[in-house]
Amino acid sequence: MAKAGKDGKVPGIPEDAELEEDGTKADKLGKSSKRGKEGKHAKHSKRGKTDKSSKAPGVPVKKRAKKRRESFAVPIYKVLKQIHQKEVRISKQGMGIMNSFMQDIFDRLATEATTLLRSGTKRTLTSREVETAVKLMLPGQLKKHAVSEGTKAVSKFSRLG
């Protein structure tokens, strides 16, 4: 509570501010000084923030690395150019939707492959579990093309390594 001191002044409040019924002063904007940071602008309070200095004196604070956001934007552009050459473009919003779709499919396939892995005794996720997950999750022609492309990618990787 911001009461006036011996000299009648309240720190942080102008002298020409009006007194309220309880003896506290209100500033020119009509805000009560007793409200403090819990009042109108509580969201903008700096009370919970910590100092940027390290705990040990003389030791600089390390900046945290930004969390990387994996994106399927590059592969999506490659497939788009492979199919439509230069005649079709994709907007930023469309790319965001496609990226979200790909992340969702990836998560579902990974979850399904992990579930298949846990049903057996093995602890290593191989191309076989991923292929089975694709066969279970995707329909018809999409399944057939996905399996053939996956097999081709695995054989290409095996030849390189």
C-alpha cells in the first residue's frame, strides 16, 4: 500500500494527485497506487522475470539454441517441380498446410511402426516395420507407390553405405 510518508509525498505519484478515501494517492490516470502490478496491466508485469546474469560472477550466460522446426518444404517443392515443372506454384499458406499434413502422416506412421515393434520382441525399428505400417495405414495405389518408393530409397542407401 502506497501511503504518504512524513513529508506527505508518495514516491512515484505526482504531488497534484488526488487522495482516495483510504488515504492513498491516485495518479493522474485515475489508477489507484495500491493496485500495483495486480491491476489493469498485470500481463505486462516484470515481477516474475529473472536477471540475465549468471549465478557465478564473471561467468557469461550462454544463449539457448533455438529449437529447430523440421519442415518438409524442400521435398514438397522438389516433388511439385518434378510433376509440374514451372507451371504450378504453391503459396506460403498452401505450403504450411502440406507441411502440416506431412508431419501428421509421419507421426502416424512412426506411431504405428513403434506399436508393431512393441508387439514383437525386437527393439530396433527397421525398414520392415515401417513398410508394414505403410501397408496398414495407406489405401490402394498410394500404398503400392509408397512401398515401391521406400524400397527404392532403402536399396539406394544400402548401396551407398
